[in-house]
Amino acid sequence: MFKGMFKGTFKETFKGTFKGRSPFKKIKFPQRRIFWIILTIGMATLLYFFGVEPLVEAKKKAEEEIALKKKIIWKYDQYVKHRKTIEEELDRTVKIYETVQQRLLPGETPQLGAVNLQEIIKRLSEKNGIGIRSFRILEPKEMNVYRKVSIQIDFNPVNSVLSLGQFLHDIEHHEKELMISEMDLLVMNPRMPTNIQGSLVISGWMKGGKGKEKGREG
């Protein structure tokens, strides 16, 4: 009697107990697994942002700095290898610049440049016996970094073609950069072609004023 009673009770008790725990295990196990998966993803994300990404950025920056330093070293190496040629080219450029500057008319303004040009023309005309009736200063023209200053002269009749030719030659071959922009000659007597008069426009170059004006405005 008791054997059958305990047997039935024991089985029913433990059977109900196992049946009650089994659903609990089926629910808990997937929840823990999801929790660990989320935790792992979170840790991996934190590790990337606070560990891997800074290292990647630091490596990229270091590579850029190394590339820049290599470029600087390469340029310096090229300079050392071609130093003599570079210095010779620089000296040649400086000499050309100095030569050009020496051939410009002195003066900071167009008026001063025109005065210097007029003095040069006077000296050359007196040297070659050319009588000048009048001088007229024309409007200066800005040409990039230079300024063109021009003077129109009217000269008296000249009896010597040789003197006039030498006067023109001296203007074109002066130490300053001069040129004859316009020339209007008149032969007074066709029977005496050596008697010539007329007018000339003589131009010279000086430093331009645009750069200085921009500097003052700034």
C-alpha cells in the first residue's frame, strides 16, 4: 500500500518538478546567449573606437609626415647635386636684372623720368649739332611692371644728313633703354635734300608704379 502510494507520489512530484523547470531553461538559455552576443559586439565597438581607430589615424599621420620628410630630403639632395648649376643660374638672373635696372630711366614719378629723358636728348642734340625748337612731354603708358615715358621734339633744319643720322644712332644705342617711336621728316628743298627738318617721338623706360600703388592701397 505504502509502496504504491510513495511510488505514485514520488513520480508525480518529480515529474511535475522537471516539467516545471524545463520551460524555464528553454527561455533562459537564449536570453543569456543574446546578452553575451550584445556584450561582445559592444566591447568590440569600444575596442575599435578607442583602440584600433586611434592607431590607424596615428599610423596614417606618421606615414604622411614620413612622405613629407622624404620629399624635403629629396629636394635638398637635388639641390646639393645641382648646387653649382643653380647658383650659376641665380647669379646670371641677378646680373640680367641689374643690367635691366641700369638701363631704366631714374625717377620715382613719370615727371622725373621725363625730365631725365629730356636732359639726355639735349646732350645728344648738342653733341651732334641738332637745334631743337620745342619739347613736349606725352602721356606715360604703363606696360606691366614698366612705364613708358615719351617726349616729342621738333628740330630745326639740318644741313648735314650725317649729323642727323648720328643723332638718331646715339639715341637708339644709348646706355639707357631709349627708342624712336615716331619720326616725321620734311625735306624743305627737293634740290637740296640735305636740308631736313621734322619731329621725333623719343621714348624711354622706367620702373612701373602699379605695384607700389597696390602696396599703398593694401
